[in-house]
Amino acid sequence: MKKDNLLIASKTSRIHPLLAAVVFFGSFILYWQTAARYPGWVDAAWILSSARNLELGVWANVHSLFNILGFLWLRLFHGTDPHYALTLFCSLLGSLTVLFVYLTGVALTVDPVASLLTSVALTLSLSLWWHSTTIEVYTLNTLLIAFFMFSVFKAYRLRKPGFLYAAFFTAGLGISNHVLMALYVFAFFAVLLPLSAKRFHLKVRNIIFLILVYLAGATLYAVLFIIRWSTIYRGMGPGFGGFFESFAATFNYAMGGPFLDSMFTSGLESRQKLFWRINYIFLILLNFPSPALIFIILGFPAFWKRKEIRPVFLFYIVGITAQILWSANYFIWDMYAFALPVYVMLAVPLVLGTHNFLVKRKTLVWAPVLLVLFLVPVFLYPSFARWPNREKTVDRYMSMYPESERTGGIWDPAEYIFNPVKRSYDKAAMFCEGVLKILPTGAAYWDDESKGAYPMEYYYQDIMGRRLDVDINRIFGLIMNDEDAEQHARTMLDQLRKNQRVFLSGIVEPQREILNRLYVTLSKEASLEQVRDMDRATFIENFPDYRIEEVPLVDDGSMVIYQLKKRS
């Protein structure tokens, strides 16, 4: 260890256990105090339902490991509101992520102060903070990533290859939570395994055992994959060709199937593609809006220069490169969620850059200065929705996301997505309470994942048991194809003809496309292309046989739904 490193280590080794406790409890208290107390938009209520019902499978949107742990957590806190209880579980996972990032920094630099500062920057990064205050599966990913990075660094720093077994098992286990965890297979088997075999003089049996440990971690996913594969194969009938066809079908299903059409999108206009490329860089800046970003950049060459852990650097580079290539090509609004592993992994060069900065100054006087600078997100993120002339900045940026139009003005993406402080956020609850209050008995209500369908069905109906008389017609708009839209239009027409009162959450996608097809069916004159080209006012004014009327949910008219009423 270098003399400068010894200087920092000697001054901080005694406070290491205390700082570790501060990191864990400090981050958890922050997440707990800012966690959502009310149901939120998009996937939170759906994930709650999946965990509560112990849903298992290999589809990209079924996160079996999270569902198992979430199910057990909900059983443990069965007397607490399930939504709030599972939110705090995600907060705990986020805090454990920060703790293991801190321990990774100490293992790499023997510098608790630089590791503490890095933990502060990561704790306050938008994506980790946001996902630690709502129900999402991504903080379980980050915990597994932080743990296997800690294990690998420990193995090399202490020259104890036994830590590699924990790393390989954790990497395999992660596949059962999210398919993006499988991307680390290249880093583990193409880089870490051969380099570790050389570095630690591993025997053949040790290498085989490491492979088996990884496979043991992936057992749950493998079993679920085989079950799904065998089900598809039986449906195809006997035959050698069906064996491979069923495997391909299962693999496509596991990767998301039609859901992939809204990601890795081809045929985009150059302007839109340029937005996504720049946006990826912007999101990195948004997650580290302080000198932390400079230290991250400076930390990469510092990482490479450490010859004793250079194999770990290669492992790290392959791992983060795979995650960047994956997440940078998800052209969808929650790119910041898919890139969360990247932000967590950037904590490694961050701790090295911060450590080198402190070492060169041979004093810890700069530590409180950096701490204050790293606290910028506390004031930045909650301010986005309140920026003056935000229509020229925040709103213009949000409009570049195609999905932003789907909210129909019901909720403000800047307020919900950019602000991880969700303790008092009650807009989703306000909307759902308004809908439940206004809908008549036996009404048919049409909604989608971008608005209120998930909290309405999965929380208010399934958990709270409220308004079970309402027929919620849930649309999965992101993967709705022409056949789905046509079927929805037929169902809506059938409801109308049975004099069932029909309500919609919006006249934007995906409801608009269903109404387009209903329009054509009722009119028999206008073509689908003509109807799609109609502006909103013309569309509503000329809708055949039925009026589309606004139904306000709150007194100020800021939230409305719509009802189809027979023209007299």
C-alpha cells in the first residue's frame, strides 16, 4: 500500500464501522421519509399484485426473485398496508445497495471517507433514490450488483478467491429478478473466470465449482424456463423441429416478446434517434449533477493504473459496457430505470477519483466541502416542476418522450418522474378516488398502464375491495397491436349496445386508437386513416351516434374522464 494511502487509512480506519452504520441508516431514513404513502402511477400497483400473488415465470415483466422476497415480506408485515409495506422493502434494498457500494469502496481504496462521499452521491442519484421510494424491482438488481462487486474486490484485495463463489452465485441468482442481469455472463465467464484462474492458480475442480455455483444461482430461472419451454413444446406436437422452435419461442417470450417492439426501436427519424443518444448522456449528468461526475471521469484511469487489480478492471469494463449497450438502446421513457445498473457501477470510478483527490491534498479538510457539493440533488430534483418558464425547458424536454402524451394531462411527468420525494404525492390517489366516486353502478371503465388502470384494479379493487361492481377494461397500450385494438373496439361497442355506461380515462393513446376503430365501425363512411388524421375537436364533434362528454373528477377541472352517451 502506498504511503499516501496509509495516511488516509490510518486517519479513518477507526471510524470505518461508524461510517458504515451512518451510510446504511442514513440512506434508509432518507428513503423511508421520502417514500410514497399513496399508490403511484405506472407499474407500482402491478408489481405489488405480482408479489402478493407470488407470480412466477420467465416473461421479461415477471420478476420471480423479487416476487418471492416481496411475498415473504408482505407476510411478515401482514398488518400493514401492502403498498406501503412493499415500498419500504424497496427502500431497504436501496439502502443495502448503498451500504455494499460503501464496503466496495473501502475494499478498493481502504478509504472510508472517500467511500462515504461516494455513498452520498449514489444515495442521492435520481434513479436509485426514485426507485427506493416506490415499488419497483430495480433496487434488488442494484443490491445484487453491489454485492458481487464487493465480493470480487474483496477476493483480489485480500487475495482470497473464496469470495468469488459468492460473486458467481449472486450473478446467477440475479437472472431470476431481471433478464438484464444475464448480461453479466460475459464479464464473469469471458473475463473474470480465466483471469482469476491464472491469478489464484485455480485447479480444474475449483473452476468447475465456480461454474456450478453460478448455475446454482440461476436454478430458479432455469426451472421456470424449462417449464415454459415444455409447455410450448407440447402445444406444437412431437417432432425434432418443434424442439428448437419451442425453444426459440420461449426465448423470445422471456425477452419480452411484443414488448420488445417498443424498445430497440428501428426506423426512427434521425431527430428522434439523436434525442435518445443525447438523452442517455443527459441522464448520467442528471444522476450525478455535481463534481461527482468529474471524479467519475478521473477515476477510470486511476482504476486502470492499479496493476494489482487490473483483472477486476477488465471485468468491470466488460460488465458496464454490456449494460450500457443494453440500456442505451431502450428507446422508452424509463431509460433511466434500465440504466440504473450503470449508475451504480459508476460508483467504482467515483470512489477512486474522490480518493485520489483527497490523497493528493494530504488532508481531509476538503471532505466536508465535497459533501456539501454532493448534496446538490436534494435541492435540484424537487425543483423541476416549479421552474419558471418551464414550458421552454422541462416541458420541452418531456415532450420528446413519445409516451408523455399518453398521460393525457392527468399527471405531470416532471413532478412524478423527476422528483424522488414522493411522501406527499397523492395525485394518483386523487384521480382514482375521483373515478370511484363518480362512476355509476355497473359502469364499464377503460384505462391503461400510463394512467390509472393499475392502481384502480390492483390496489383499490383487489386490495381495498372497493367498487368491485365496476368493470375495468385494462389496456396494455405499449404492446397493443391492430388485432388488440379491433377487439377492444368490438367489446366497447357491445357494452354500449347493452346500455352499459362507458367511461374512458382519456382521448389520447391508446384509448384514441380504440375510439378510431369504433368511429369507423359506426360510421361506415370514414376510413381509419381519415379518422386518425382528425384533430381532437373535430373527432369529438363528429363522433357518430355517441357524444363524448367530459366528466370532471375535481372541482377545478384539472382531472377529467370521458363518457360515451347516446345522441338523442
